[in-house]
Amino acid sequence: MQESGPTSPGDEGLKKDPAASEGRETGSSSAESGSAAAPAPVRTRTSDPVIRWLMLAIFAVVILWLAGMLGAVMFGLFNPSGAPRTSAERNISYYESLVQTGKASTQTVSLYIDTLIQAGQLSKAQSALDQALKTVKKDKSYLLAEQAQLLFAKKDYQGTVTAGDKAMAEAQNELKAAMAANVANNRAPNAGATLADSYSTAALAKANALVASNDYGAAIKAYDAYLIARPLDSDILVARATAKVQVGDKVGAAADYRAALKYIPDYQPALDGLKKIGAAK
């Protein structure tokens, strides 16, 4: 009986991996046949021409819809119900929302009324003004100045003059009260105390009403009051110069026209005014 010797590493590998030898045999047979069979192509959704064209069509519809919506917004064809469509409406909506909180300052209420006046909503402006005057506790001159502007918009020129005077007097009283409060608190009288803008607003409304009434002499005095608070307004200097021309004061008119040019060089209304009265620049 013949004893078996130790197994070699090579023999062990052949025993453990019979498939490898089969693969080698298959490979050799394939090599003999010349070539192996090619795998079948796999078709995905994106490579399917029907799916691809459908996706392109959907994309095109979305683009056209977005373009249509953008065009509607640009040309004002699409507008949410009740949304402001103009800058005036946006201003009214903004200030109205502040006033409705019940916490708006008198100045904010006056701005709301002013936007209504500028938009021609005079009845609504008067209603808001009447309501505000019932509850105002400070800075009443701002509301009185708005009353003057509202009456001017209604072409009630005499009423404008009366309301303007009342607003200007109230603004001066408010200034005196602020100065007195400073003294009471051991501060300088003028510390932070200034004439309210309502004074110049009322003065201008009054001046415009007097011009509309052909009372140029009184209008000049109203322009004087305005320019005390705002001396650099070239357009008001030209307006006062024009009123001076109407009363025969060409020297005074020329001075106002030149003053306007000092603040705005080559200001055309001032140049035209000087030319009209035959005065040099």
C-alpha cells in the first residue's frame, strides 16, 4: 500500500477553487471562438425620446406661464384685490395703517391727511382731519396747517388765509411753550426749541391763496414769513419776485431772482424772470 505525500500549495488551490479552472477553460474556449457576446444596451427614462420630449414640453409651458405673469404685472393687468396700484395709493395705505393703530403722532396724521389732499380725496381728508382735531393733545399746528392746504385745494381762498393765520399763530405758541419748558428745566430757552414746519406750510398755503386772489401785496408778506423759516428755497424766492413784479417793485424782484440763482445756478425760472424785467444776471 502506497502512502500519500504532503499536498503542495498548487494542488491545494486547485482543490479549493474548481470554478477558476472552469473559467480558464471557458476563457480558452472563448479565445478559440474569437470573441465574447456583447451585453444588451439598458434604456433609462431620460434616454427614452418620448419622455425627453414630454419633459421639454412641460419646461416650455412653465417658461411661457412665468413670462405671461411677468408681463401682466409690468403692464398692470394683474393686481391683487385691493392692492395699491400707484405711489399715491401706496403712501395713503402706508400712513392709513399707521393712523389706524391709534398710536400715530400728530405729524404722522398730518402726513396722512396731506397724501389724501395730494391724491384729490378731499372729503376723506376732511373727515380724517376733523377726527384728529377732536383728539389731538400736542402739535396741533400741523393739523391746522393741513386745514389751510385742504381749503386751498377746495379753492376756498379766504378760508385758506384764515386757517393759515390760525396755524401760524399756533406754531408760534408751541415754540413759546417749548422755550418756557426749557427754562423750567434749567436749560437754555432755545435748546432744541425750533419753529415747527407747520408754520412755513401754513404761510405758503396763505401766500398761494392771496396770489390766486390777486392780492400780491399781502402775498409778499406771506412769502416773507415762509422764507424766514426756509430762506434757501429758490422756487419761493422766484414766486415772491413774481409777486413783486405785479406791484411794480422791479428792484426787489431782481434781488429775489438773483438770490435764487445764488442757491441754484442757472435756475431757468429766475433767468426768465430777470430777462422779463430787463435786469442783468
